[in-house]
Amino acid sequence: MARVLKYAMVGGGPGSFIGGAHRRAIAIEGKAQLVCGAFSRDAAKSAQMAEELHLDPARCYPTYKEMLAAEAGNIDFVVIVTPNFSHYEIAKACLEAGVNVSCDKPVTISYAQAAELRELAKEKDVLFMVTYTYTGHVTAKYMRDIIKRGDIGEVRMVMAEYPQGWLAFEGDNGGKQGEWRTDPKRSGGVNCLGDLGTHVENFIAMATGLKIKKVLAKLDIVVPGRVLDDNDSVMVQYDNGASGFYWTSQIAIGYDNALRIRIYGSKGTIEWFQETPDKITIIDADNTIREVHRGYKQITPTAAKYGRLPSGHTEGWLEAMGNLYTSFAECILARENGTFTPDMIDYQTVAAGAEGLAFVEACLKSTNNGNIWVDVEE
Amino acid sequence: MARVLKYAMVGGGPGSFIGGAHRRAIAIEGKAQLVCGAFSRDAAKSAQMAEELHLDPARCYPTYKEMLAAEAGNIDFVVIVTPNFSHYEIAKACLEAGVNVSCDKPVTISYAQAAELRELAKEKDVLFMVTYTYTGHVTAKYMRDIIKRGDIGEVRMVMAEYPQGWLAFEGDNGGKQGEWRTDPKRSGGVNCLGDLGTHVENFIAMATGLKIKKVLAKLDIVVPGRVLDDNDSVMVQYDNGASGFYWTSQIAIGYDNALRIRIYGSKGTIEWFQETPDKITIIDADNTIREVHRGYKQITPTAAKYGRLPSGHTEGWLEAMGNLYTSFAECILARENGTFTPDMIDYQTVAAGAEGLAFVEACLKSTNNGNIWVDVEE
Amino acid sequence: MARVLKYAMVGGGPGSFIGGAHRRAIAIEGKAQLVCGAFSRDAAKSAQMAEELHLDPARCYPTYKEMLAAEAGNIDFVVIVTPNFSHYEIAKACLEAGVNVSCDKPVTISYAQAAELRELAKEKDVLFMVTYTYTGHVTAKYMRDIIKRGDIGEVRMVMAEYPQGWLAFEGDNGGKQGEWRTDPKRSGGVNCLGDLGTHVENFIAMATGLKIKKVLAKLDIVVPGRVLDDNDSVMVQYDNGASGFYWTSQIAIGYDNALRIRIYGSKGTIEWFQETPDKITIIDADNTIREVHRGYKQITPTAAKYGRLPSGHTEGWLEAMGNLYTSFAECILARENGTFTPDMIDYQTVAAGAEGLAFVEACLKSTNNGNIWVDVEE
Amino acid sequence: MARVLKYAMVGGGPGSFIGGAHRRAIAIEGKAQLVCGAFSRDAAKSAQMAEELHLDPARCYPTYKEMLAAEAGNIDFVVIVTPNFSHYEIAKACLEAGVNVSCDKPVTISYAQAAELRELAKEKDVLFMVTYTYTGHVTAKYMRDIIKRGDIGEVRMVMAEYPQGWLAFEGDNGGKQGEWRTDPKRSGGVNCLGDLGTHVENFIAMATGLKIKKVLAKLDIVVPGRVLDDNDSVMVQYDNGASGFYWTSQIAIGYDNALRIRIYGSKGTIEWFQETPDKITIIDADNTIREVHRGYKQITPTAAKYGRLPSGHTEGWLEAMGNLYTSFAECILARENGTFTPDMIDYQTVAAGAEGLAFVEACLKSTNNGNIWVDVEE
């Protein structure tokens, strides 16, 4: 039997949503075990979290640097779940210590940082996952598989949107979560586009395999008093000549987390909605609808293998994130066993993370120059 | 009791879909009666249609000119349902003869033509309706009413789309209907945008009361072998500072006639879908959904008056078009009775039709100049 | 060209919903013209309606008897749209005068009456249509056609329901409409079951071709103060051994007119919903969903011929009723021309109407005897 | 900090779906840890599972009896996930050993067995949870809370259904899962009703607080060659006079796991669907729809406390089961700490499990006596 991997966490202290999410997602499959951490810049809070997690107090560190110094040799990977602006320095330290990294998205707050990490990961030969959760769904992987094998023909048009409503109101910047997102000092020039636009960009890249050639973006600041974008429209041109349109928003009242994907091909159409992730709709050229559910025999083996339950028994967001870790753990073990090949990687890497930042920066440049077409950095 | 109006028809011969549609829409309410026509450029076909309609053969004319010469004094209005490129000359002749006009959309194939008709209608003091059918739905009028009274606050973002799939396939230009639409000689520079984009532009103008200040358009020719647009993306900037995005397409496999409107305001959201026109969704600031149906007591009287059936008893496209004629007939009779005031007009006029052409031409100019912002002609 | 038929109307005076509905439904196709009527027991109201309809005042009669005496030879059919309890006597008089009848449903308020009319219609050799509107939809006829040809195999289970919410509230008997429905003197022993249950019974009989062998009914009186049923549960056993369950209700808050049909066969499933009648869902044995729309090429010719508009252009309740009259008019003309055969009848007849009453009476008997199985009269 | 509980598992060996489900559900929250087990009657398979789970081989036992003998003092609870027919003897042994029990549903295959366990649990003063997963959803608990506080007034009618399609085909008894379910020797007289009907009965009891007074059931054997029911219709009469109808089926092609609940009250309506468990629909008396999502501020605190993620981030079936264990673990710890009160129990107990068997047996009796009303054993 495969051994249980050991991991450390940076960030994810008391009150952190995303830290608990990663821990639960990993626990579902039980392929890795949390053994140490630096959960907060506040040592007392960090210790409190260690206690809640029944962790050895001696393995709870005041800083990630001390943790890496003491534990780099004992752990299989580090999970970075701090606010976005600190990802870069922490990830860099992990890479330099030769430790595999799982980092929440966006991987950094500039393309330059992300590209540097991407090169460093190559140089140090470590694995670097960026946790784009939605790509973990069985149906998302199925979408990728059937587009690749040609089920809908050539992709011609992509309509992708990710509207939310939580920042729709004047005088309300969305509490703790929203505060740093809407603050240019901590967010790196964009708010909505960094949080939601990068998800859309990554999901479409994963699903279609298309590269974005250029973008034309209009980043709106809608709510009075705000200084960063909260409603973004982006026209996209792909390398195969297809068009796309990405809409991300935080002012769409009544929308929770409405990542919706529609892909139009020369032979059919695919529709997918994040809030009902156990199904996917394929429309054939003759208008036949195939609503395929996770668990159906139509699901490709490379997607189906991540499912846990029969169709009709819902799997959700934690399960999708768990799937990322399933692949990450497999790759780590395969490298240990000498059976690793790069095509085993079934998660989004730091290279994909860097593409996200290149997308963001091209959109910013476009909007700052009057909504002109801007090439996306390779 | 109000007398039954008399109308003539130009176009709408054997095999014409739209001619029969107008005749049926008018018949539902029975406020006007077809008395004469010039149904086809082919006299035999025209006579055949007259017979089918149980019309006096003597009142079936070989040309619209002869018809106007003989009947201008006997009729209350003319319905023009010929292909788009001939609307201009026929409507002009009607106006010059002092006859009220109901013309299918788009009213002409250039802004100059439409503006000329608009001015001529003013000069001759005749009524000129352009039959944008979707604006006739009770729920569409209700949308207009509640936006006007502030139910969703200030409009901030409009997402409007009208995808179809009937022209998705290479080597198939959609039969008789599609042939002239995809032919630049008869379509006036655009295919998809002229057919669908004008519907979207008009519907949003009607619903929100917003004026488009400028557009940035990307008209795609997707299907190989085609010379006019079949997939259009348009960024819109309104006079109140709000943003919009209009997507119209004929290559979206699996979509019939999917005009979908979403309007995001500072206090709520409205969603409406042409294929289920008996309901409209309003989302309040606290996420409460109000799915209001035609026939509910919430419907404003100015919208409700057009309904015929209790809620849950579907009314469709013909009924919506019938509603346009209800208002048109009321206005004609009110002018006869001396009770007419301009605010009675509850249908789209030639002025709205001209705005549609201005929109189309601005989009064409934008796309021909590399997708730049272009002001829309007033 | 076929001549325009002439019809008379009994009932449908000022304020009547159903009279106007029939007139509009007939007007859509224009195959028949209203020429005379007895619109109300109140002569002044009758005359008012005649004026509104631009009818010759001389052909507006104070009673249906006088009308029949004067007009029987001039008209092709009579439309009966009076309250249910008077259908019997009026229809009987029409039959005896040898005039074709179109009567709203339920055809009478007892099985004995309906059976008598059925036999009388045979004897007098006249056509007798009962206007079960929902059976007129293109998708309803398509359902019938594909079940007949075996697309879903043998029918095994039927789930049919028709909930409404308009009588849910204590102290509110639903105004003019509800007043006589909830009054045993005028309703014939049932309220909800007579209005809604007969629709369900008829629709399933039409769609599946199955005969009901026996029923086990539980008719509830839910709202305090009411004396007739307002919520009905009926277990059904068909002649092929299949089971069914029919639920009809007037206390389902939030439901307008929610006739929903689900039919489970040995090879697939069919789902249909009255409030979105332009589509029907078929699920194949491999879970493939085929959402077929009116206007699609899959629609059988015997159903498709009733459609007027392309798919995506909604047709509603009036159009469905219009379709009944299309077939009725065809049959009348075919009898005139000597081309009639009984299989041309594509509407519900008085025989189907009698089956509805047999169903109602068996349900009443079942519920009055403690919810036991009761055979349905042939 | 609360200590981590220790649990044992009986059943759940290699290839078992339900064993892995319980282990994952518990792991999400990490409040309990698997320490020993008797995973299979086959000792080799049991050992294989222990190894997969990284368990101490010495704590993997060939039989549950040996396990209890060795470990009763070391564990906080036992999870029983064997086939239904063996639940009784295993649970009894646990109770006699004074160990808390979590048992999959149905708790036994007869009411007598279940009632005996219920009494034994009282006598031994141990906790006994039956894992009705669907009751664990936040939205299910919210439904219970708002019905209790009167949001929809008095419950008048319940429509509940749980159709599946996996056993629709002749000659296919659904593999390993279906084989014992359709076998009377191992299933206890019912197939579909035992698996699905008990879920419906329990869910409605939990949600409404109503007791079933009597049932009238029609258990169908639809698929040729089968000897147990595969399609069940049950009329229900509750103690408050309300009516209900429960439909459960395994022959509904195209349905995965379609537990759908609709509850009609004197002031409103509630709709809930298991396959989209993160939302619930409430319709008010004025037709306003409130689609409330897990994570919305409207959710009652007693339901909201089980949520992990913001609204729009899906939680599924494992999370719902995890919620049962959250309450179970809280109760176990509270008893240890002396803070336990019975109203802390927020999971379904063996008493609810016994009610399920009483329901099944009354339905069997009804159907065997010609579908008569049968009182349900208290």
C-alpha cells in the first residue's frame, strides 16, 4: 500500500475559510496528513489552530521560514493558503528548499513573480500545483476529454461568465474577504478580474486547450467609492481564430458563485454550470441534448476515476478540490517510485498560474489604453 | 362600439411566413380586417393568396403602387412584410400617400433611409409602427414599467444575447430565409446583426430607456464560405455610464430563438427569456426572487391590459405581435376621434427603427476599424 | 378554396373568459366566422356582446332555442360555452336540430347525460367536439404518436398532476369562476375533480391510448368551510396492467395551471408540462435526453401540421384550442365534400367527454365507500 | 480542545461503496478516527482493507464478535455498514457491549427487530444513530425549522417521491447492489420500499413532525421476472388530517436518485430536491418565491451551523452524512462531559428507524389485503 504523505500548511489560521477547505479536501481521500504548520503571523493564533487540529505543538512554527528550516526534510509538500500578495515569497522559499508546493490561486499578484516561480520550479525540479478548484470536477475533466477527441468539432465561440453579487452595494466592501481584495495595495491592480477572471481564463484553457492570442478588456468600477474593478468584460481571440467573451462581476445581485461555461463548436455545444457540477450538457448537431452526469458510463475513464459516489449522489466543491490533491499525491509518489511521467499531471501547475497573471496584465493594459487589443505574454 | 379598421398588405404571398404571422396576430383581437393587398411581385401568386384569404379579387393588385393609387383613401393602414431591402421604397410611397404604416423590422437597410422615413412620417403626420414583436409581451412592458419606477435602482450592467443555431453548418445557408440574409446585395452589409442585433438593441432601449452612447463591435464570420457576419459581440456604453454586452449568433447549435435579457441594477436584477415569455424574474437586493407571471396582480396596469388569459395559460409570439396592433389600432382610432396624444403610442416607431440602423452602422464601422469605440448617430 | 364556415355561439357574453377564448382561437386560423349567437340569458347583455363583435343585431337571439329555430340551417356548428350544468340541454337541442356541436369541457355534469348525448350524436350523425384544449398542442399530438409507435416501449407507470393554488385560502372561493365550481348545486358533486381531474384523465387517455380499468380515489376537502373537493388523489389501474397516479388540487400555493405529465415505459420516459407546451422531453433507455421542440424535424407529420411558427417562437393556449377547430373544420368540410372518414377526427369527441364523467363518478363512488377500487363504466 | 473520538467499523470491505462513504464523511470533519474493524466475513479481504486504511493489522478482526470482545472499551462508537439483514444481530451485540452505534438504514428488516433494538438501546443507555443521509443537509434542517415555526402554516398536503431508473430493465437486477435487494431472502419482503420508501417516510417525518396515522399502499412488481416490488404508490393520512402521497420507483428511466419533496401548507409551499441540495424553494401566499441557499443569512442558526462553505460553493452527499456524525460526536462528547441533554440529538435515532419499519410493514399489509387502509404501528 501507498504510504500516507505528510504535508505542512502556511496560513489557514483561526477564521480562515480557505485553510479549512484545503484540510477537508485532503482529508476526504486521506492520502496525506497534516504534520506541521505556520498558520498565522500571530504566534498565539497559530498555536490555537495547531491545538484545534490536534497537532504536536512543537511542530507549530511562528514563521514559514522557521518551519521550512526545521521540516523541509520531513514533509512531502507545503500548502500555501495565505492572502495572495504573500504567495510569492513563501512559494519561492519552498522551492528553494526543494519542497513541493500547492498554492491557492492566483499564484502571485504579478506575471513577473509567477514566471520567476515557474522557472525556479523547473530548475529545482519540484512539483508546483495551483489549486484552481473548479478544474477538479469530474464533469470538467470530461469536458476537456470530449473537446479534445472532437465531439463538438472545432471550437468557434466561448461564452464564459462568473458573476457574483456580494460586492454590489455602496459602502459595503464585503467584510474581511472583500477588504483586501478591493485594496490596490494588497491586490495588485485588480479586484474582480484577479479573483474571478483568472478562474474563467484557467477553466477555458483547461477545457479547450486553446491559447489566448489577444484580449480587449473593459474593466469597470461600478460601485461608487471603489478604486478597483468590480465588473469586467473581456473580448478574447484564441490562437485557432475562435472568439470568446468573459464576463466577471461582483455586482450581479442574486448571484452566488455563478461560473457558467458555454462552448460552441462546429459540431455541437457544451454547457456547464459550477453550481450544479455533477452534470454537463452536450447538444449535438441534430439538437439532441445529452445531459451527462458524473457516474454515467459515458464519462471518460480519465475523468470518471475521480468520482466517489453513484450518479444522483451529489459531490461538491470540497470533492473537486480533493481531486486536485489526488493527482498531486499520485505524482509525488510516482516520482518517489520512479514511475513519474509529466503527462500524469492532472492538476493546474505554476505555468498555468503564470498564464493567468499574463491574462490579467494584458487586460489591465487594454483597459488603460482605451480598450484596445493587447497580446497576451507567452 | 369602435369600428373595425381596414388594412392592406404588401408582401406576404404564398409561402411567406411573416405575412401569415401578421394576419393571424391581427385576427386574434379582430380590431382590423384585411381588405386589399399586393401580396407578391408575381401577379398569379398574389391572386392565389387573395383567394386563399377570401378577398375580393378586384382588390388584389399587381403592385403596391397600383394598390395605393386605388385604395389609399379606403384603408386605415398598410402592413409591409416584404424582404428588408424593399421596405424603404414601399413605406415611402405609403407615407407620401398619407397612409399609416406598419412595417416589419428592420425598417430599412440603412440609417439614411430610416432617418428619411422618420422625417417624412413627421412631415406627413402619419403613424409608423415597426413590428418589434418581443416588445409586445406583457412581461416586456412590465419590465419597462418597473425599471422606470426604480424597482431595481439605477441600471449598471446589461447582458443581452440572442443566439440561434440554424446557420451553424458549412454549405447550408438556411434555405430561402437564409439565402437573402447572407447575401450582401440584399442585406445591406450585415446578416446576423441586422436580424438579431436590432432586436436586442431595440428591446433594451424599450426596457431601460437608456440611450447607447457608443459601441465597440466585433462581427465574426465564422462559417467557412460566408461573406457576412454570423456571430457578433458588441460592447455597449450607455448615456448613464452603464455598460452592456450584446451577443447575437447564428452558429450556436441547439438554440432556437434564445433572446435572453439580464439587467443588473443597484437595487436588484431582472431576467427575461423570450422562449418563456409569460414570466419574468426579479431578484431583490436581499436575494428574494420574485417570478412574476402574466396575469399576476403585481403586473402594472399599463402592461396587464394586454393580457387575454389567466396566468398559467400560455400566450405566445402571435399574441405579442397582436398587442402591437392593439396599441396601433387604438392610436389610429384616437386620432380619428380627436383624443390622441403621443404618449398613447405603446409600440415601436420608425424613430426606434432608425436607432436600430444607427446601431448597426456604428457596429460595422467599429469592426471595420479594428474594433474601436464608435459613437452611435443620434 | 375551401369556404369559410359559419358558426353560432351560446354563452360567452360580456365578462365571459371562455367565450372570448373560443372566438380568438377560431379567428387565428380564420376557417370559421361567427354569424349569430345567444350570448347571455340577459337579452341586453347578449345584444351588447353582439355589438362588440360587430354582429348583425338581428342575428343575436334572446335564447338558444330561438336561435336554433331561426339559424339551424344557416350554420355549420354551434359553440357552447355556458356554465357546465347547462351544457346538456343546449347540446341536446343542437343535436336534435342536426347541428354540429363544439362544447367546452366537461361535456355534462353526469355520465348518464354524457352517454345520452354520445348516443344521440351517433343517431343524428352529427359531429360533437369537446374542447379539451391541452390535447391540441403539437407536442401533445407528438407524444401520442411516439407512444403509439413504441418509442418508449410498453407504458408501465403514469404520474400526472394538475395543481393550482387559486382556492387555497379560507373565506375565498375564487370569485365568479370559483363560486359555481364550489357549489354542489351547480357543479354536480365535484369541484376540483370535475375541472382538473377530467383534463388529466382525458389527456392521458389521448396520449397513451390506455383505458382505465378501475380507480381508487381520495377526494379531500381541505379548506375549512368548503363542501366540495379541493384536493384529489387517484390511484389508477389501466387495462394493460400499468399503474397511474393522478393528483389534482386547488390548494397548491404558487401553482398557476400546472398540468404535468410523466409517462414511464419499458424503453424510456416522456415528460411534458402544460406551461411550456412548445417542448417535450423524451429520455431514452441509455439516459439520453431528447428535448424536442415544436418545429423540429423529429416531430411527426400528423402533429407538425398544426404548427404555425418556427421553433423558439412560442405558441400558446389559444393556438392549441385553434388546432382543435382546425381538425373540426376539416371534418365538417370533408363530410360536405364526401371525403370524410372517422380516422380524420383529431379532436376529443363526446365519447371521450363521457369517459371523463365515468371517471368522475367512479372516483366519487370510491371515495364515498372508503377509498376502495371501483370499476370505471365503459 | 475536544479529543478525537475513536471508532470501529463492521462491514465496508473491499468494493463496498457504503463503507468508504462513511469513512470519508467522518474524515471531512476529523472529529473521529477509525481505529479497528471487522471489514468482511472473509478474513483476507478484511486484512486487505485494514492495510489500505493504514490500520494496525492487530486491530483488524475476523468477526465483529471478536472485535467487540477486544475493543469495546477502547472505542466511542461502531459504524455498521453490512447488508441490511445482518444489522440486527450486530447492532444488538454492540448494544449489549454498551457501545454507541451508528447503523446504515434501514436499521433492520423487520419492525419487531427494530423495536427490540430501540428498547435495548434505552435499557443500556447508549446512543444509536441511523444514517438517513438526506436529513443531514443544511436545507433539510432549515425546512424542518421553518415548518415548525409556522412559515407555511398548517401542512395540508405532502407530495414526496423518490424515483430511480437503475432496475428498469428485464433480465438486469442491478449487479451486486441489486441482487440482494431484489432477493426476498435477504431483503425482508420489500425491495424498492425498503430502500427508497423508508427514506421518504423518514424525511417527511423529520421535516414536518407529522405522524403517519394510516397508509394505503399499492406495491407493484413491474419488471417481468422480479418477485419483489419495484414501483410503489402509497397514500398517507397524517395525524393532523393532512394527506400525503409517496411514490418510490426503480423503473423510472432517466432518474438517478430523484428524492423530491413538496409540502403544501395553508400559508405557503416548500419544494426541495435532493440532487440540488444547496437550495430550497419557499413560495409565499402571494406567490413570491424565496429560493434560499445554504449560506444565506435567512438560514436558521440550528441549520446554518452545519455549513462549511459560502453559498454557491456546493456541498454534497458526503457533507450531509458528515453532518450526522457532527451531531453524533457532539452528543457522545457531551455525555462524557456531563452536558448532554436529549434535545441535543440532531440525527435520526433507532426510534425513527423503527418507525420506518412500521411504515413498511403497514404498506405490505395494505397491499396484501387489496390496498386497504392500515394503521401504522406506534
